[in-house]
Amino acid sequence: MVKETKTVRPEKEAIVNEIKAKFADATCAMLVDFKGITVSQASDIRRELCELDARLFIAKNRLIGRALKDESYLAQWQEGLSECSAVVTGTGDAVATAKVLSKFHKENGILEVKRGMLDGVGLSGDEVKQLAELPGKNELRGHLVATLAAPMRQIAGVFHQKIASIVYVLKAVQDKKEAA
């Protein structure tokens, strides 16, 4: 007996290809539970994510699983693909994206991160929460600039003190000559 292969409807295949394209471009992705979100809250979070080059989209869990069937982190995501799932994909700063989702979850009690992906590596929900606690890209740049500037600031202070001591010596010599 020949086993018949199940054919997929063209519109579902198009959705799967669209999901694959979103994941192919993404450097980070997070699987979130969107149960209980209102339309206005969804608009707000989408607006915030858009500023970070990230997008929130909703698709059936089965179609997300089908789109990710060749990915190494699918086994880790499989447990999270239950109930009401939405996906956030991003090409920008993964830490900033995780911070926005974490902040939104703390404020509203919705959009809890179930799973994540960073540069093709699967992450658990707890690992994404730890990622959100890291300093952002701009904060790290500030630390780097301060670290690089510290020796220059110290050298400038030493030169200023040396010049000031020379000026004091010259002033003392001038005062001594004027007194004589």
C-alpha cells in the first residue's frame, strides 16, 4: 500500500513561507503568551517594538512549528507552542526587545515570554528574562567611553598640576625680584 502524503492548502503554505522569511531575517525571536491582550495594548506594544526593529505577529502554533521544522531550537520551542502564542522577531537590539517585553509583562501581566532565540540558539523563558536584565547597547557604549576616557582625564590632570606648579614657582620668583 502506498501511503498518501497530506497536501497543504496553498494559503497555509504561503503563511508558513512568510513565517520562515520573518525568522530568516531575525537575529532574535521570542515566543510569548498573548492571552488577554486588548487591541489598544497590542497597538502600544507593536509601536514600541517597531522602534527597535522588531515585529509582533500572531499565527497558529501548528504553522509556526511547521515553519521552524528545520531549526535546531524547535525541540525547545515545541513545549511553548501551546495555547495562545504570538511571536516577536527582531533584527535590532535583542536586549532592548527583551526589556520592552519584560517591562510590558510587569506592568500589564500579559505577554509573558515562553521561549526565545538569539542568533539561532534557543533560549528558555528564564534565559530571556536574564537577557532583559543586561545593560542595553547604549549603556555599554557609555561604560566603554568612560573607561577609555579615564586615563586621558588623569593625564590631563597631571599636566595641569605640573603647569600650575611651574606658574607658582615663576610667580614666587617674580615676587622675590619685586621685593628686592
